[in-house]
Amino acid sequence: MSKLPFDDEHAPLYSMSQVASMLNVQQAYLRRLDQHDVVTPSRSEGGQRRYSRRDIMTVQHVTRMADEGMTLIAIRRILELEHEVARLREQLAAAYARLEQREHDS
């Protein structure tokens, strides 16, 4: 059975008005996040912003940080660092797995 689009957390399924309503934020706020490259949703063929579930979770995370007084520039940097840490953790886990495999093969 094939996966449906809503099974994919990265599928751009939600319009800006739907996300604004879900998260109780202004559409202007979502546009500002996009303009500052904090949360960059996909675009439909007509150029309208389309958000995935992953984008919506990121907007929630960003909103919490903004509510704590952080600037969008600081938030963007935090998101970049969080992505880098996640990537490094994946690399470290893969290195440990290779090391364990070598020890097992010896």
C-alpha cells in the first residue's frame, strides 16, 4: 500500500490561512518568518505558501522562542545550530555502528 501525502510530515499540505488559524498567529507573522528565512514553506504552482507538518512544528518552536524575547536573527541561528547538532549526532551514531561492526567482525 502506498503512503498518502498526509502520512509524510514534509508534504506541503496546509495553506498559510490554515496554519495561522491552527496556531492562532497572524498571517503577517508567517510571512515575516518566511522573509527572514526562519521558516520557509514550499510554494504551490500559483506561488502560495504551503506548509508541511514539520514546518508547523518549527513555527511553534519559533513562536515559543520569540515569546521569550529572542530576535528572528537569533532564532534563525539557533535553528541552524539545532540542525547541525542533529546531523552530527547522526554521523556519530553511524560511526559507532561501523566501529561496533568492525569489532564484531574481528
